[in-house]
Amino acid sequence: MAAPRPPRVVPGEASESDSEPELLVGTAGEAPGAGLKVPGEASETEEEEEEEEEQRPKTPPVLAEEPAAVWGGGPSLLQQRLREGTGRLRGAVGSALRQSYGSAARSLGGLGGALGRAQVTAAAAAHCLRLARRDLRAVADTIDIVTACHLLPDIRGQL
């Protein structure tokens, strides 16, 4: 069996814990990574942070709606597929909404017609009831006149 190798640490990478010894990979005699700044590495002192801020150019960030505008060239395949999918989705949603609103409008139109017919029928029934009530009052008045009149012969006794 081969002897186990000591773990290798990549320059610029921190150890997993404080108790883990850091192994440095480099040439003999020189401290590897001495004075070397690794991009993306956190600065260790405030002075380093201030130096980095002074060295950075003071340009505003570029804002673009699409990466293609920054990189130049046409839209990527992913962007084309996303546009196509978005178009299909919009079409499907629009079609579903038109269909549902259309069927709701048709059913409301049918209900409106039925309600109109029911109102006409109710108005006709109410008119017929008013006429029947008027006729019944006229008959009741006639009966009251006949029973109250003493000029007519008494027909009760003859039956």
C-alpha cells in the first residue's frame, strides 16, 4: 500500500478550521503566495480595502435589459426559447380568457332574455289579477245591492 498523501491546500483557500494546519504549495525557499492578491479574496485589513477602493475605476455599472446588448451579437438560444415559450403562454392564456369570458357573456345574455320574459309574464299575470279583483268587487257590490234592496220579492221562502 502507498503511504497516505498529506492534504493539499490551494493557494487563496482558507483552512476548514483553526485547528487544521495550512499546507502551502510552492517552490522551496520562497513563501508561496507572499504579496500575491487572489481576485475575490477578502482583504485582511482596512488599509487593504482602502487601497483596493482607490485602485478601482469609478465608472457606473452598465445596466442592460439583455446580456446580448452588453456582449454584442444576437440573442442566445435560451433567450429565443424563452421568448417562444412566453409567446405560446400568452396566446394560451389569452385564448382561455376569451373563451371563458365569451361563454360567460353568452350565458348572461341567455339569462337576461329569460329574465326579461319572466318580467313580461309577471306583469301580465299582475294585470290579470287586477282585472279579476276589479270584477270580483263589482260582483260583490252587485250582491250587496241585491240583498239590501227591499223592492224585490223575497225569493228565499219560495225555494
